[in-house]
Amino acid sequence: LAELDGHDASFIVAVGGKGGTGNNMALPYEATPGTAGETRYVELELKLVADVGLVGKPNAGKSTLLGALSRACPKIAPYPFTTVAPYVGQAEFVDGSSLTVADVPGLVEG
């Protein structure tokens, strides 16, 4: 139906009905029912950047682990916050399967 690939992306899958009118506090109790909306069954597919995300504090060794598991070459330095943007690497196994790993920048307390 649609691909929602932006922060504010939206798509109307089914149109809702119209609400009814009426009261339940005043006399006489009169109400008119609303109209029903559309009913649809949809299958949603979630697209992921990676199968595994390495998240932790600065200088915890996330980039070093990503470099050891895959052929990715993230910047590794002895000071905090070296990783400013996520790095993605692919670990390939002997049986032919693979796993995508993302190195996320270090977390800051608070």
C-alpha cells in the first residue's frame, strides 16, 4: 500500500465512520447513532537497519567488537564519543548465514 520512510510520513489505510450525536444528561434522552467506518486487514512489514544493535556507555568496546565480528572499519580511539554516527557491519558465518550488527554511539547518563 505505502512505504513510510520519513519521520512524519503517514498513510490512511481505512476511513473511520462518523460519530453519532445525542445526550445522556438532559431530558429527553435522544441520540442518533453514527455510521460505521471501513474494515480492512493489512499485513505490516517492519524494515530494520540491523539484526543486532551494540548499545552501551562510551569506551565500552562497541566499535572494537564490531570490527572483530565483521569487515567494518569503525573509527577506534582511546577517548570517549569517537562514534558519532552508527556503523553497520555484516558478520558472516561458516554455514553461509549472516548477521547485521550496528554500532550505536555511546549513551550519556541523564
